[in-house]
Amino acid sequence: MSKTTETKDIFAVHKQNVNRCFDEAEKNVAQYLQAVTNLQQEYATACKHTIENAISMQQEYASRTGLSTNVPSTYFKIVNDATEEIVKTSSVQNKAVLAAIDAVRQNVKTFNDNTKAFSDMNANILQSWFSAWTPVRN
């Protein structure tokens, strides 16, 4: 029942384990995002239905009790204008948030690209140092 152990370079072992951790995290992130999206949609639907049901109940109450539901047309204009401004503000806010997220994504991508170049540069510097101190064989 002896297990053969494979000797590996410590850096290869660390790299392999880091990759395994990030691979697993990437799978989990997708699942979390989907779960949060589903939950958010369910909340939005619940809020919408709750408000629609409350309005229907109030409408039924007003109808059965004979309350007048007629209001001046200026009231409708005020409510419609306010709603229009809310929708416009939400649209601008969404565009700004999406632009900010895209800018952050671009910055992370640039950082990622630069880390490779920086690593290559450090390797070249290290090689240069070693070549200056390594005796040349003829």
C-alpha cells in the first residue's frame, strides 16, 4: 500500500496548486453570478406584483365604497413627468455604472498585460546580471 511520490520542483507544485484554486474559483464565480441574478429577478418580480396587488386592492376598495378616483389632469402630468425623470435618471446612472465597470475591466486587463512584460523584463535583467558574473568558457 505504498504510494509512489513524484518529486517536483517547488515552483511547479505551487503553480499547479494556484491554478487549481483559480480554476475552482472561476467555476464558483459563474454560479454565484447566476444565483444572484436569479435572486435579483425574483425580488424585482415580487416587488412589482406586491405593488400591482396593492393598487388593485385599493382600486377595489374605492370602487366598493364609492370613493371618487377622479383627479385633476395636472396631477397626472406631475406623476407622469416625475416618472419620466426617474426613468431618464436611471438610464444615465446605468450607462455611467457600465462605463465605470468597463474602465475597471480595461485597467485590470492592462495590469495583467503589464505583469507579463514586467516579469519578462525582470528575467532579462537577472540574466544580464548572471551573464556579467559568469565566466566565459573558451
